[in-house]
Amino acid sequence: MITENDDSVDAVNELVRKISIKETQLKIAQESNLIHTAEALENQLSQLQQELGDNSDTQLQSLMSL
């Protein structure tokens, strides 16, 4: 049970790290006027944020079942 929780926390931490990297890349692309790159990064960032939200919902459901 604890291992599952640790894995879940690791997954969330990894998603947060990826989101942070994408935000930095997006900022650079916007400052450099790379419009298409910025649009692609915005889509990727949105997907990662949705994954994070989905993962948080799963964690909450797991905690509620304890």
C-alpha cells in the first residue's frame, strides 16, 4: 500500500517537473517570437496539466478508499 502511494507521489512529482520545464520552454519561445513552437508547447503544457489533474483525482479516490 505504501509502495503504491510512493509511486503515485513520484508520478506527480515527475509531472510537476515536466510542467515546469514546458513553462520555461514556452516563455523562451514566446520571447523569441516562435509562434508555432509556442502553440505546440501550449498544447503540450495543457496535456501535462490535465494529466496532473487526472492523477490528483486518482490519488484522492485512493485515499478515500482507505
